[in-house]
Amino acid sequence: MKRRRRFWRVVEKLEKLIDNGVYPIGTRLPAERELAEAYEVSRPTIREAIIALEVRERVEVKTGSGVFVINSGASEQSEHTISAFELTQARALVEAEAAALAAATINPDELAELKQTLDDMKQAEFADSADQRFHEIIAQATRNGAMVMTIQNLWKLRRSEPLIVAAYQDVCSQSIDQRLVEHTSIYDAIAKRDSSAARKAMHNHFDRLINALFAASEAKALEEIKRKTDETRGLYSISHLTD
């Protein structure tokens, strides 16, 4: 147990040095012997620490070359890019509960501001920003910092991931009136302090949105199939031989 505690202390110290830029991405860590002397532990303890760092994707062990610091964030992102469908499902789960909570905690000023976003949403040039503000007000009204942070992060993905931005743009531009109807239903439920109705209205909003995303995705897939079919038809057509 003592040696195990020692190697975790080494892991924590090395991670702090990596995070602080002492060992930048791409650089090689000191040799095993140097690390053992620096941290006053045995070489087996250093080996265990390196294994732990490798599992955490902070370093890569290259046989014959040494131990190198890697970009764990880039590795994780390359393994899995969040899709518009995943984001929408996550938003539905989190924001429906936020709406239910806000129905019980929202104050009159926030309710008035929420109503104003509905008026702003009627104007095309303000519709998208009003939409985001609508959801932010609900998050703030929960009085739950973790909920606010979670919803803010989901909106960052909504605004920054190119594929998600494109998918939402296609859908939202075709459903301006429906979007206003759905947000009005959410507002009405919150204004009535009806948590159950607020949750259901938010679920309905995202249910329509995710189905619209699927419809748009299917339409694009069919369009691509038609394009490839037309190319193949042109390639093998014999009409030009009989003219």
C-alpha cells in the first residue's frame, strides 16, 4: 500500500508539471533513473507511475526512445465527435428537468425577461439569439449552478461544432413558426408554475427537433444516393451509341 501511495504521488506531480507546461506536448520525460532520484522513490515505483500516466493518455511509451507527453484532449476528440443527435438528446434530458425546476423557482423579473425573448423570437434577425437567451434564463432560474454550467456547455457545443451548427441551421430555418409555438408552450407552463407541464413541453420541443434532424439526414442520404445513381446511369448508358 505504501508503494502504491508513492507512485500515485509521482503521477500527480508529473501531471501537474505537464499541465503547467514544464513538460510540453511532444517532449520526452526524464529517464527512469532521473525520475527515481528526483522523487526519492524506487525505479519500480516510477514504472508504475508511467503505466498510470499511459492509461490516463497523458504519455506514450516509445520502445527504445523514451516516454513522451501527448495531447490527451486531441486523442479523445478524434475518437469520438459528438453528433447533433447526441447533443439534442442530452439537451432534452437536462433542459426538461431545468424547465420543471424553474417552474417552481423562477421570479417575476426572470419571467418577464423570458416573455420578452418570445417577442424577440418573432423577428427573424433576433430569433436565434432569443432562442439561446430563452434557455439560459430557464437555466438561471433553477438556482442550480451545476445545471447552469451544464446547459452553457451544451450551448457551446451547439454554437461551435461545425457539423452540429450546420444540422441545426438546416432544421431551424425551416421551422421558425413551430419553434415559437413550442417555446410559448414552455413559457406558459412555467408561468403557471406547472413543473410537470413544463417538463413535457420541453420534451415535446426536443422530440420535434430530433425528428426533424433525422428527416433532414434521411433527405441528404437519399439525395446522395440519387446523385451516385445518376452518375452510374450516365456511365453505362448506351443512348449515345444509338444516336
